[in-house]
Amino acid sequence: MGKGKKLHHSFSNTLKSCSALENAAGPRFSVLMPVYNPKPEHLREAVDSLLRQRWPHWELCMADDASPDPQIRPLLLELTALDPRIRVEFRPVNGHIAAATNTAIDMARFVYAALLDQDDLLTPDALEVMAHAIQKHPGAALLYSDEDKLFDDGTIADPYLKGHWDRELLSGQNMVSHLGVYRMDRLREIGGFRDGFSGSQDYDLVLRYTRDLPDEAVVRIPQVLYHWRAHAGSTASGVQAKSYALESAVRALQSHLDATAPGASAATVPGLTYLRATYPVPKPQPLVSLILDLGDALSLAQAAAQALAAKSGYEKYELLLLHDQGLEQTTTAGRRAEVQSNVRLLPLDAALGAADRLNAAGGFARGKILGFLGKGVTPISEHWLKEIVSRLCRPGIGAVGGRLLSGDKTVFHAGYLADASKRLTLSFHGLPAQDAGYFCWSGLARTVDALDELCLFTHAEQFAAANGFDAAMTGAFAQDYCLRLREKGWRSTITPFAQFMLTALPELPEIRDNCLDDQDLTERWKTRLEPCHPDLLAIAEGWTLDWEEESIRSINQCITGMDAPAIQPVYSEEKQDRTRLHILLQARFCNEDFELSLLFDHRWYSAIYLNKELPFRRALDHFLTVGCAQQWNPSPFFSTLYYATQAGVGACSQNILLHYIREGAARGLNPFPLFDSPWYYARYEVASSGLTPLAHFIQAARQGLMNDPNEFFDSALYLQTGCA
């Protein structure tokens, strides 16, 4: 009886929450869709992905840009007849994508705008996730999510798992892209989309939209909510598929730089379809104090001075060469180096720790900028110092470093980022130098969590205000300095356009699995380090997935009952990428995703079994790999134990939930005692929906329809009696 009461309680409460959803207060979205000669099947799928949204508060504003294909107009009218939330405006003349999207903006009636291309797909929870994020962050003016690519054969691949909001990276690529949600009033305030940026009109919009937007008004959603269709000729298949898109992107960035950094220039990165912003050096040029600790290797002084001067592209600097006391009597190399007017020798007690030695040098330095370089760090890029100084002098920048290469022509690191383990990692350690890395992160300027003393440039004023490096952090004192800067609102950045070669193995804290293994740093910052992305680990030669191979094997066994992998990775091995588990799931469940979004209640599952709320896909992953084996239920409407007792189910090797979707519903099996699948199928229009009976029942409830689960249970009457 106890179980029966609990089931009735969950059943009635879920019905109440579903029926209230339609009228619940919450964000409303105007989905903007410019249309021009789409493939009819692709347009239908795009609209269908919107109709399948779990969040009901939306409207679709389609603006047809005078499509010449005669079948498009009747198709659009047909689609508007499906749902009163779908509207269309037919433009009399073709004005291209910017004008068409602006027409959709004019049609919009709600506060928030979401952009959906005519052939792309939203995940079923896309607007729901965005709505909850807005409710959590009411001051948000821009929200963006992860995305992946959908290929013509149905394969889903190449997920872009985006990092935190990063204005540096934005100058190299459109890191917002899809799914982006904007405030409609701000869209209109900036004039919507601009003509003349075809192929990169979204990038131009983001640059203008965020120009004076506070960073705290931008919210990142670390979850794939958008499938970007990659077909021949689309920018999703590569910007090179539309060469004009790259040209438009350069113009968009240049326009942005003209408004925000006069004298800066935009260009493409050679060999890549990404961008680079080059900034001017302030006038007059600030004096830079280059600080190099040679220790007991004063004999390297002259060579070091020559190497640093050779390609600097910057004249106003001094070089402070630190060395152990007494060595000046045993070598002439130091005296030869000191002949240069901008070189000074600084003898220090050899017993001093590294942080104390560098702090002492900072006190002797005359420059407004301090540049700490490790012994054996040799610049190999032209104008490397000019590049670093120009970036450090930009607003909000507290420290700048260059990309460090090892002698084997691999990346030693490109800054430090916290990965899914919440530990600082050496970004792209071991990646071939010519490889730009995960979505070109190793080849573009971007914000990082920290730098180290091998290459760290900072403002002398900030260094003094922070009391320099903390000598108590015997190993990771430079990383700690950058993290302290960040807490005061100063960003640390990396530029790959200033590269350095390590001619000797540096002395750094112990590195394990590409993570900085420093107990003092971990203890101080363990509660304050946020991962770049909760699903990315910095292992192997770059970023990979926060899942072990055993997990992939486990999920395959849950799906198929076979030991051999049923889901093959869809990333190229050349890129050193692995397929993220939830992307594998999406690829495998491409036609079942909506069913799963209805049948699996991730909030209920998280509350009942995990005591913390997980995002939908991560909770589903947990159920498929762990929960089902424990006979846990995926929702209050589905009893794993009860379902398994029905004929032929107990002996099957598939996951219980998938068995119901693929086989059980068609056989008339019931997911829980109160639900009569055959009766429900005969009573309601289930066949035309393409859903299983239980999924149809749940979707109907979410739309406010009180369908009955069996012939003896009146849902509406039950709720009216207040017996819950």
C-alpha cells in the first residue's frame, strides 16, 4: 500500500506540474528564422524540432526572402496551420539574410529572441534550458550554448563545447554562434542585422551586441542545445565552403576594432579559417623590464641578451639578468652583456627561493611592464615583444604570456586552464606545434586561468599592489599570482602570435596527467577554480572527454547487450579528439531523442536518487550506465521493476527504457501498473503522433490535456477532488 500511495502522489503531482506549465510565468521566446529556398524536408525537420520543445512559451517568426521555388510558399502556409504560434511574413523582394532576419525581428512579440536557421535543429530541451537559465540569471542579456553538427547521413559529430565568455577568443572566432538567445529590445536598439556581412552576419551582430555589455550579462550554458546541419555549401561544413563568409568576418572584426581599439587591424590567421586582431602599442611606448634568472649559468648572459633582442620589434626595454652572487668574478660573459646600455646584472643570494629572487628583481626594475622569462626560453616569433605589450595594455588585461614549444616541436603549454577535474592543466601539452588544437584554441589569442614564470608579462603597478609573487607558494607562485589578479577583475591571456622555444627542461611543480600537482596551490584554490567546461579534460595532446573508455563500453552494453562497441567515435584521430558520451547518445538516439526527453524525467531522477540536479543528458547517462542496473526508475510514470516482470522483458539485454521505446510499446507492454498501453493507444490519437503511448500521455499533460491512463482512472476528476 505504501508503494501505491507514493505512486499516486507522484502521479498526481506530475499531472499538476504538467498542466500548470502552459500557464506558468516564464520567459517567452521569439524564434527568428529567415527562409530562402530551403530543402522542404530540412525545413520540416527544423520546425518539427521547435514543435517538440518541452518549453511551450515560444513563437516562430519565419520571414521568407522571396524564395523563387514555387513549393516553398504553400509549404510555409502549411506549417503555419500546424500551430498558432507559427507565423510567416512573405517579403516581396529578395533582400538577403540580414534583411530577412530583420523582418523576423519586426514580427517578434516576446522579450527574448533565439536564432534558428531554416535547416538546423534544436534539442527538445533547448528552450527549457534557456528559460531556466534566464530565471536563474534575470540580468542576462545574452545566453549561448554548446553546439554540434548534423550531417546528411544522420551522424551527429564535432561538438563545440564552449568555454567561459571570452572577449579575446571572440576576436578570433564566433564563440557564441548557436544556440544564441538575445534580448529583443537590445537587438532593436543596435539596429538588428547589418547588410554587407553575408555568411558572418551573426558574428557581426555578436560583436556589436556585446560591445558595451558587462561580462556578467553574458551566460554560458555548457550543454549542446543545437544541431547545426553541415551539408555542401553550408558554413557548418567549414567556413571555406563559403569563402565570402571569411571575408565578411574580417570586415566585421575590423568594424568592431575601429569602434573599440582605434589603430588595431583585423586579418585571417595564415593557414586557418579564423581571425587575428593586431593592436597598436601605446604612445609613448612604456618601458619593459625583461627579467631573466640565470642562476649559476651567468655564462649564458650574452647569448640570452642577443636572443631576446633579435626579434623583439620593440626598442624600449631593459634586461635584468639575475645570477648567483660571486659568479661575476668567474666569467666574462656577464660583463660583455652588461656593456649594452639596457642590460643590468643583479647578483642575488643563491639560497633565495625563486619567488623571492623574482620579487627582488621587480623592486629593482624601472619599467612600467615586468616581463618574467625562464632560463632557456628563446623567442622565435617576429615582433614578439610588441605583440605582448600591445595586448597587455588593453583594458582589463592583467597578465599576458606566449605559446611555449618544446624542442621536439610540440606545445609545452599554451597557458593553464582548469579542466573537468577542477585542476590547473597545461593546455595542449604535447600537441604538434602546427596543430591549432580543439577548435583552434591553441592557435588563437584567448583568456586563460593562469600563466607561469617561463613567460609572464604584467603591469609593475599591479605586481606591486599584489605584493608580487607569494613566496609561501614555493612551486606554483606565478599561477597563484594570476588567480589573485583574476579575483580583482584582471584577466590573464595567451597569444600564440608570440611563440617561444624551450631549449632546456624547466623546473616546474610536478605535472601529472597534464595537471599541475602542487599541494599548496590546490589547497588555496580548490573551491574557487571553475572548469573551462565540465565535460573536457586536458589529457593526451589536447582536450578530450570527461569519460573513460570503460564508460563508453558500459553504455554500449546497456544499449545493445554486446561487448563490441556499437557506437563508433565520429571525430578524426588526426585531431586527437574523442567523442563525448552524450554526443554518442545523441547520434545513436537521433530518432529517439524526443521520446527520451519525455520518458526520462531528469529532475525527478536527480532528486530521488542523486540528491543533486544534473542536466538532462548527464542524468540520462547516469541512468543508462548505473541506474537501470540498480532497478531505479527513469520517471514516476515508469517502474523499472514492474516493467521487467512482463513477458520477455526480463531476459532481454537492452536497457529497459530503450526496450519500451523500440519494442515494448508496440507489444502493448505497460510501463507502470496504472497505465494501460493498449487501451490508451485505442482511446487517443497516438498513431499519428509517432510516439509511444506513455510519451504521448506525458506530452499531452504538458500541453494541459488531462488524458486518462486507463479506462478506470479519470485524471481531471482526480485532480479536482484534491486527493493528492
